[in-house]
Amino acid sequence: MKDTQQLTSVVIAGGGTAGWLTACILAAKHRPGNLSITVIESPGIPTLGVGEGTWPTMRGTLQKIGIDEATFLTACHGSFKQGTSFHHWRKPEASPHQYYHPFSLPFNYFDTDCAAWWQRHQPQMDFASVATSQGAICDRNLAPKQAETPPFAGVVNYGYHLDAVKFAGLLKNHATSESGVTHITGHISSVIPSEDGGIHSVVLDKTGREIEGDIFIDCTGFSARLIGEHCGEPLISCKHILANDSAVAVQCQYAADDSTVASVTRSVAQSKGWIWDIALPERKGAGYVYSSQHCTAEEAIRTLHRYAGSDTSLRDISFGEFSGKAKYFNFEPGYRRSPWQKNCVAIGTSAGFLEPLEASALVMIELAATLLSEQLPRYTNQIAPVARQFNQQLTGKWSRIVDFLKLHYVLSDRDDSAYWQEMRKLSSCSEQLQDWLSMWSTRSPNASDFNLRDEIFPAASYLYVLYGMGFNTAFLPGSADHDSSGHQHAWHKQQQLTRQHLAGLPANRALLNQLTGARQYQVNR
């Protein structure tokens, strides 16, 4: 390519959620126009089907790409997600430990430090219950909005739970029928390099068809066919920080059609990992995330079976049937420091994957694809500077996610296994996280601690996890926030708002049925 040649074609290698969501986001900004977008999808390769939780950012993404909320909920068997409920992440004392990391911000979040006021005036209550109504809403399995609330708007903040396979199918149909994206089916057999070491074209097997492009996006998953195999960009392992490298997942059917649909992801700690529990209208998705150094696959599936067997909302299932339907995943926790090399950009698990905790996988696809669409170079001589900026921004986000996920483990006091003893080690934390923990010993996290554009986990997220896990901040005596009359007034307003929400919000399942036009989802028996 000439140095000033205009870029007119983007080729996305791989379908699935990463490929089709990237195609939709690019098309929303650059089509109609002179930019062609092509997705090459290998036949017979199933969607990973694990990333079933989103962040609230997905509402804006769906709106931007032109998919109606009711259409999305219906097609993807979606439900509302209002945060994560953590269970047993600390030693059980008089009662099992539980706390929320909700999506709604604490009251008076932008004005004063509600954590200091809470610790002084309401220490008998957990932090999330004082800071927001969302924990009480989730306790009762209520929806985050009412039937008359406009699409993508909420009474409280929310994201979604979804069927990942159905979501990829919806995106694919929207991209090809509504957004002008070209779909090609075939396996990539080889890569033809450009003169500068980038990618000139890819060749499909069987037909030998050669597909050229100006920008190639690697959405080939863990195989990293382009960024890893061709470009040689290494994966930076984080296994010394986050030891989990395996997961087993199952889909469980409800015992009754009207079973409660929870509006949080449950994260339930086990002796050698943790279990995710996600409620969709017609089934649940559950999985055990663990470290292969501490747990075998057989131990993992038996632990998951015991957990599902204790859930009275699920249909009884034998161990043999249960294990026969399980999907096993192995991964190297880490990310690529330079996901953009030459004219190749990695998005999705080809760029990196750490673990399912806090649902960072889908939001990183959203952010990377959005960043690419906003910064897409117009001419070939702009590729290098845009790539440097993109890499710097994405690397910062990955390092932030590593710190936030590690925070959950290092704050735990569990010592019942070698797994927890390893995961809790402060020495395996980054210098940044250790610095924060030192600073937060006398003050709570605030916005000045975080300087990235589009912080995935803002200060509020750290507040919920720190104080949900029992972290003690020795606030300085005489702090103005301790005795703020304004805080007292805001707290009373917050209590009133909680009562209004509990009285006015419908049950999660009832609203989902109403929005999707279904009387109820039928259970597959």
C-alpha cells in the first residue's frame, strides 16, 4: 500500500460475539459510506457461549447500532442485570457472608464521601444498603424499571444477562440485513503478508479465494490466528496474579415456568475457585471458575453439580446427565500489550482474557470496537500513530481490570485451602494496587485515583467491593464528611427513595414477559 492510500476495506476474521459486535459498531459509524466491512466466519465453530453478563454500557451500544431493547430481550432470551451478589468470599462467621456490587452510584457520590459518613453513623448496615436502593431491589428480584419507562432508560442503573449464542446470531442478522456488512463463510488457511510485515490478504481453504483488506481485525478467539500466529504479538501472562485458568459451564432448566428470575449475577466462592450463577427467563447458566493447579476437572464438575442440586428452583438432574452437558474451557489469563500490530487489530479473547469475574470480557469488546470506530485511520500513513494510541489506551484498561479483579481476592480472609492462600497474597498485587490499599487505609477511593478515559470500574466499584469485603478505613477524626448535616438529609431522602422503588417496581419476570409479549417462557423438559 502507498503511504497515503485511502483505507476503504475492513476484514474481520471470526464471527461470534466479538466479530459481529465489532462489525455492527463499525458499521453504525462508517456506513453508509465508502468503507466496506467483511466478516469471514469459519463454519462449525461454535460461539464460546460463556459471556452471558454485560455492563450498563451495552444499553448505549445497542441503541447506537440500532437494535431495539424489546427485540434484543426477546431474541437473546435476555434479562436485566443490576450488578453482582457475592457470597462466601470471606470466612463465614455467625451467618454466611454476602454483599452487592450494584451498578447504581452511591448517594451524594459526586459531592461528598458517603463512605466516611456511613462508617460513623450507620456501621451496623452494609455499605451498599446505605449507599443505594439497588441492593434492596435485588433482594426482592425486582426489575430496574417499569413498563412505561422508555427503552434503554431505567429507574436504577442496569445491564443485561443474555444467551451468548443467540446474541451472536442477532448481531449477525442485524449486521448483514441492516448494516451492509458482507458475510463470507470459510476457514482461513493462510495469511499473505504485506511488504511491511502486516497483512495483505487471507486465503480461504477449499476454494483458495484470496480476500484483501486495508485493516484486518482478529476475532478468532483464543487461537489468535492473525495477531498471535502471523504478527507474533505475545500474550502477557497474568497467571502469577490471577491463578484461575479453567472453567466448566452448564445450562440448568427451571423446575417451573414461573420461577423467579434474579436480577444479579451470583458469584459464590468455593474452596478452589468460585461459581457464577446467571438467571435467564427460561434457564440458568452456571459455571465453576478454578485454578488447574489446585483443582481437577472432575472435582470442578462435582462441585458444580452439588451447587446446582442445592438450588430448589432447578429441575432435578442426575450427575451423568449433568456432566454430559458440561462445557470445559482452558485459558491462559493475560492480554496482549500491543493488540494493534501493523494493520492487524485484535478484539475479543484474541486480544486477552483474564477470567469471568465482573464480566469484563464483553465490555472490553465494546470498548475496543468503539475506540477503533472513533479512531479508524483514513489513510495508510495514519495507521502507525493510531495504533500507538490504541495500544496505550487498551493496555491501561487491561492493567486496571487486573487490579480490580485481584482486589476481590486479596481482601478475602479465607485460608481454608492452598488456593485461597495463594490468591490472597499481597506480594502478587501490582505496585499500583498496593499503593491504593495503603492510601485507602485513611481515606476512601475517589475519582482522583483514576485517570483513564472510560474507566470500566470507577471509584464507586472500588467502594462497593472494599467495604463489602470488610475493609477498614481509619478516617481522620474531624473529617467534615463525618458529621455532614447534608449527608444526613441525603440519607433520609435515600431511604424514602428506596421505599418508593420497592413499592413501584415490578418483578423481574413479570416485566420481561410484558416487554417481550410473552405470557411466560416455557421450560424445556
